[in-house]
Amino acid sequence: MKIATQKLTKVYCRGTPNEVKAIKDATVKIKEGDFCLITGPSGSGKTTLLSLLALLTRPTRGKIFYEDAEVSSYSDAWQTKIRKEKLGFIFQQYNLLPQFSAWENVALPNLCRQMSKTERRSQAISIMRKLGLEDRLDFKVAHLSGGEQQRVAIARALVTDPEIVFADEPTASVDEETASAIIDLFKALKKEGKTVIVSTHDNSLIREAIQHLNLQSGTVV
């Protein structure tokens, strides 16, 4: 299995009157090359589960395995190394840096690698061309439309050629044309053999999925 979990649980404000059990005993298995959707109503725990699987959040209890290695027990430094080398994450709110240009935002994940600025720019341009952003390279992100900002965020997640791509509501805030282009991109990533895991309300993605995890009040049903 590319990713597996055992009784994965996340509790916020544990032991207080405001305690929230966001994820409850989730046991999932995701194969290499799967296109996995995580669906459910608002507040069901989709983003929390996605963040746990992507090692952005530590579980309260339970285990996460990457290719049979229990990565949930790894140190922060080792989890950071895995995220840098193997994972790409597309955030719902984009998380772009407004002081930088579009290509500089895309190139950010490569700052920690032994690459020259010319190499970083070249790699950023290559992935931005695939997403139709070649004429927006030097624009500040504040001057881009919402759909363009989303594509910049996607390009940033893909610039390191990750094995696993996570996306949190990638079509929620874009127009229909951009949403269709994003869906086509995920289909292309699946054909390349990448593992794609998406949390979404978008029912049009369901027919493309190999696996579908539906969450209700933090429980996979």
C-alpha cells in the first residue's frame, strides 16, 4: 500500500469542554496510482483527514504508514524530509506569498534544494506552461484572478515532481472552465502513475475516482 492507516484519530481541545473528535478510528488503504476522493458535508473532517495523511498534522492516536513504514512515529525533521521529497499539497486558500511573483511562488519548494536561481526559474516556467500560465510569470499574485492563483498553487505543488499529490477543495473557488482544467490535470497525473488524494464537495470528480472515502462526523462510512 502507498498509504495506510490504523484507527487514525484526531481530537482537538482534548479534555476540555470544547473537545472535538474530528477524525474517529479511520482505517484506510490507498494503493499507488490511486485517485482517491474524500467527500462529506462541511465539518465532517475532510481537511483534517487530508492533513493527517499528508503529515501536516499529527494524530492524537493511531498510525499512518507509507509503503509499510510507520511514518506517524517519525520525528518532525524526518516528516519534513518526506514532505519535501515525496509530497505535493494544494491548499484550499492557496497560501501564496503576495510579495513574490507567480514564478517565484512556484519555485519556493526548490529553495531548499541545491539549484541555482536559473534552474529554479526554468523548472517553474516548465510546469507553469503546462497550466497555461506562461504569460503570468512575473505578475505579483495579487494581480492574478482567483483561477490563476489556484493554478499557481497547483504548479507550486507539482514543481518537485511529487509521488503523492494532496488537494484540499481544489475546484471550490474557481469558475467552471478552470475546474474542468483542474480535473483534466488530476486525470493526467493518475495516468502518470501518481497517487492523487483530493477532498472535495465537487460531485463531478466522483466518476474519475478509483477510491471514494465518505466522511460523516469524522467517521469513514
